[in-house]
Amino acid sequence: MAVVTPLDPKRRKPGTDALEALVELVATDLAAVNDIIIRRMHSDVEMIPQLAGYIVASGGKRLRPVLTLAAARLCGYQGERHQPLAACVEFIHTATLLHDDVVDESDLRRGQPSANAVFGNKASVLVGDFLFSRAFQVMTEDGSLDVLRILSSASAVISEGEVLQLITANDTTTSEEAYLEVIRAKTAELFAAACRIGAVVAGRPAAEEEALRSYGLNLGIAFQVVDDVLDYSAVQARLGKTIGDDFREGKITLPVVLAFRRGDDEERAFWRRTLEEVDQREGDLEHALALMQRHNTLRDSVERARHYGAVARDALGLFPASPIKRALLDVIDFVVDRDF
């Protein structure tokens, strides 16, 4: 099957250089975060650190905690409070991954067997709950009601987003607005909180806190839109999942929303059969890809992501030039133009 790329082949791909540059700028902090994660995953119940360690070590780029560390440094913070809070962000993210894979019945996570495939659904759900509890312990130890309010609210919104996704699953009448509501909640809200608490620990004014929230929220929307595009276009070895997983599961993502809206009656009947009824036959994925190509839905979805990236870029205009600001701006390009 041909692999479709939504990006202009003449456009320079940023690779991982932008993210690596940001990670390098917070390397000392990130090493401390990794130590905290290992320490706080400990439990006398042997399966808990085994399962939690399995998914934490499965190749994620730690983007969300890196954003917390970078946001704090952007605000001139010189202390260490941001380190355990960044670990807290990673625990929340990891817990949602464990729960997501159970709900989605996923067998792969970043190209490796998912935790639920290895340890079972029950253990994955319960260890996800453990990590949520650890995150709240870390929040209360920090002692800031503002931090507790921001991260606890984000956790609640993420759960709401997951339920919203269940409601819109297999519903081809889902609007672009409803799709965006889902990804704002299930993905972008944690990006926003991760960035926002950097300003909180630094004691910065409300305007800077809001600017970082906006940066994280719009970066998170762009991230998820591109992730949904990649399900129909990326190379499995790089993405960590097979092409068309979302299609096989009947997920309604932006490329599908646009294809359904732009299609004729025959094409809409195809989407209803394959995604609503999940009556899928040999060649259906290839036909879905052909329809997306016909209506330019992959390319146009990336353009939507580029818009949100521009909003994220504008949000950082409040901050003076610095290496950390430059790296945060470059990460926007990485998120939008990545092919894995």
C-alpha cells in the first residue's frame, strides 16, 4: 500500500533537531525529573513499578514535562519546584496512556506491545490509577493551591475529553467543532497546564501565565491534529503503530470529518459503512486514503495545525528573546512538520 504524505515534499522537515535543542537546554532539570519519576514509581507491590516502568521507558520524548521545565526557565525561575511538578505532569500523561490503550484495545504503543497487551487490562487500569494518585501526592507536597487547581482541573478535563471521544466514535456526522472540542480536552489541556505551571512557580504576572497557557493549548491542538493525520500517512516503524489504526477502530478524526463533508452521497455511504457500522472489507483502507487524497483532507488538516501553531507562536511574543524562547518557537515547527 502506498504511503501518503500530507506535507509539501519541497518543504524542509525539521526532524527532531528542534526538540533535541529544547531538551538540551533543560537537560539538568530533566535528569532530576527522571530520577523523581523512578523514585516515585516505587511500590512494594511488585507489578506497579514493573508496569509503570514499562510504559515510562517505552520511548516517549517527555515533551510535556520538558515544556514545564522550559516554561519555568523562560520565566526566569531558578529554583527546583518545577522538577517534581514536571514529573507530576508525566505521571498524569502516562496514566491517560494506560487508560487509553485499554479503552482503544490497542496492542501497540510506540512500536512495542502496549502495557495492556503485556500485563492485561485490569493491571493497566489500576496502575494508571496509581500514577494519578502519585501525581496528586506530588501536587499536595508542592503546597501551591494554584498548582493543585490547574493540574487537578486538567485531569478532570482530560477525562471529559475521553468520554466525549467515546460519544463521537463511529459518528460520521461529527462536526469539526466537536472534533476540536475532544482534542482540546483530551490532549491540549495537559499541554496548557504543563506550560502554565511554569509561570506559577516563577511567580510571574497573570498575563505571562495566560500567554504560556495559550502557547501550550494551541501547541497541543496542533500536535493532536498532526497525530491524527499521521495515522493515515506515516511509516509504521517511525510512528509506532500501523497505518489506519484509527480507521479500523472507527475513530472520527479531522481528515475523516473533512472527507465526509466534501464527499458525494456514494462516498458518505462508504464512510458510514466502514466507520459507523465498522463493516470493513479488503481494500477499504486504500479507498479511504484515495478519498482523502481526492479531497486534500490530509494536507488541509495539516494547514489547520499550522494555524494553531501560529497562534502558539504569537502567544510567546510577550517574552523577551532568549535561547529558551527560540527553542520553544522551533518546537512549534517540529510539532507541525514532523512525519513521525
